[in-house]
Amino acid sequence: MSLVLVTLVIAKEWGFVESLVASIMGGIGFDYFFLPPRGIVVTDLQDSVALLFFLATAIIGSQLSASVKKSARRAELRRKEVEKLYMLQSLVHKDHDPLKNLRRICEQIEQVFAFEGVAIYLEDGNEIYRSGSAGSLIPEDELRKVERDGTTFQTGTSKVKIVLLDLGMHVKGTLGVCGNLPEITLLQAIGNMVAVSLERAHATEEAHLAEAVRKSEELKSVLLDSLAHELKMPLTSIKAGVTCLLSQDHDSNREILGMINEETDRLNRLVGDTIEIARIEAGKIHLDKDLYNIHELVEAVLSEAEPRLAGRPVMVQSAASLPEAEFDFGLVKIVLKQLLDNAVKFSPAGSPVTLSCGIEEDSVVVRVVDSGLGIPEEEQGRIFEDYYRSTAYSNVPGTGMGLAIARRIIEAHGGRIGVTSRQGAGSIFHFSLPLHKELALSAKLGS
């Protein structure tokens, strides 16, 4: 039993190989000194069996003890690694802008894990950040190659390991270390932690930017709304005064007063549209929908746009009878006026404008065709974005918001708006409004 106890103590303190040697030497010593005859010979079968059991017990016990000791050492190593990872995470999270301080992150990784050198390569900026005296030993081409191939890199000669800064579906770059190399799993954990910190910082930056844009848009809409209401009051006074003067029979002033009256009406309409635009931009679209015939909309828009269309032929193409659609008359009128106004502004003076209405599937479709220069193909997908203006018409005054507002109105109705154009052959702007379900069914049965 003393043999077994001594062997277990040796296994606990040193390891399995030492305890195995101690078990064999102890068995030989026990046989030599305690079993007759004196020497390394066993004649009694009972003594042989006892000696074998002692040796087996000592070996198995020492193996188990060594295994437990190895597991304890591994657990202690993992505990220290987790502590270092937590320490590194705390240091990185204290940094308010890790995207701009990647060199400092390299230094923190180097200090916490006692590396000789650290390098981080970011895919977005195509830049490499280094720290440590041996940081230059990490090959630049391998940093880029690992990111490109999605693998890992390890070399024994220069003691360098490189892993991905991986976020699952997206790789942000690579992390390379040299010197006191850890296991690849630990290095990947460091890389993942750095990638998460960078992504968090990037998301925070985008959130701040989005909030700033939102506040700017909100302020702009409030100012626009306030300005529109302030303009409305003097225009109302001007309109009242001119109407009063026109009621008096003075032929000499009638022409001038008539012009002032028309321009006042035009400004009133513009201010009204501006108020609607401010409301829409603020995201407060309230649809006051009812059933209307699209012919009523076309007639109202053409009547209001008559001064603007002076001297320009407008051809209206439509079926004799169209089913009614459900929409907000005032808002959709803004859309059609915008498309008609664009056709006038962006086509030669005196050229015709065609306005057509029809039924396609479950929607009523309105098209405005002009004879302008057309819109370049690469710009047609962006023409409905906020403040975007085609480079082909940069000399024509405008804000670039008209079509963006039109898109918001039509999409709020559940319809679609778009453009087809060829350079030199004019443009066709079109929008659709869904028919009421019963009306759509009736239109299908009628056709």
C-alpha cells in the first residue's frame, strides 16, 4: 500500500511518466528486498499475483491522478485566458471611438496577452495598424490573403499566426500576432471580440448620423410649414385687395390687376402645395380617400395648369368610361401637377404633351409623355430620390424634391410610380392607383 500511495503522490506532483517509472522501480524493489528468494525472481504464485495487482493499481491510479492534474492545469489556463479576454474587452469598450484608435487596440492586445507584435488589417479602409517591436514581422500580403481566402495562417519560423475578424456572414479584416503564440481558438476569440467591438462602434456611428439626419429633416419640415403659413396671410390680403379693385370698372388698370390676380392665385396654389409637402416630409401623410373618376382629376389639373400650358398643345388619351378609383384627390392632384409641370419645364417650348389614362390589371394608370431630351439610363433609378436632380437638366431651376414627394404620395396609396426614357426621345412618367376591390372585379367582368 505504501508503494501505491508513493506512486500517487509522484503522479500528483510531477506527472504520469514519472509515476509510471516509480511504479515499475517500486515493483522491482519490492520483489528484490521483500519477496523470497532474494533477487528479481518470484516463485510463489500468490506473491506474483499480488505484485501484479499492486503494479496495475499504481499505474492506473497514477494515470488518473495525472489526467486530473492535466485537466486542472487546462482549466486554470482557460480561466486566465477568459480573464485576459474580459480585461481586453473592458479596455476596448472604454474607448469611445475604436474605429479611429485601432493602433491603441493593437497595443492593448499586445500588453494583455504579452505578444511581441500585433497587426490588424481592415477591409473597409484597406489599412494596416501595427504595434510592438515585432509587429513589422507580420507579412502584409498574408494579412490580405487570409481575408481574401477566408482561412487562417500560421508559420513556425517567424512565429506568426493570422486569423479572421469574423462576424459570421461578414468578414471585417484580419488579426495577426507574433511571439508568444496562443492556441488558434484563443486567437479567434480575440479576433471575434475585436470584430464585434468595431461593428458596435460602426452601428453607433450610423445611429448617431441617422438621428442627426432625422432631426434635420424634422426641423426643415417645421420651418417649411411655418414659412408657408406666414406667406398665406399676406397673399390672402393681396388677393382681397386686387379682387376689390377688379370689381371697379377701370379699364386702364384692369390688365395689370388681372396679371396680379393670376400670379396671386398661382402663389396661393404654390403655398398650398408647400404646406402639403411639409406635412408629407414630416411623415404625417393622412389620406382622405374617396371614390373619384380619374377624368375629374385630369380636368382639375389641366384647368389649374392652363396659364402654365399657354401655347403648348396637350393631348388627352383615355377610354370613354373608366371605373372609379379610391384615392385622396388633393394629394394625387399634387402628383399629376408635378409630372405635368416637369413635362413643361424639361421639353422644348411649344412641343406637345400627352396625358393618357387606362386600366392595367387591378389599377388605373396615368401617363405623362413629353418631348424632352430624356433621362440617362443610369439616372432613371435615382430620379425619385430626395434632392436628386438629373445632370442633363442642371441649368433648370428646382429643388429635386417634387418627384420624391410624388413617390411618397403614390406609395402611401399602395400604388407605383416610375419613368421610362430614351435619350433624345423624351420621357414617359407613369403612376398607378389600385381600384376598389368591387370596382376591379367589375372592370374584369366587363372586359
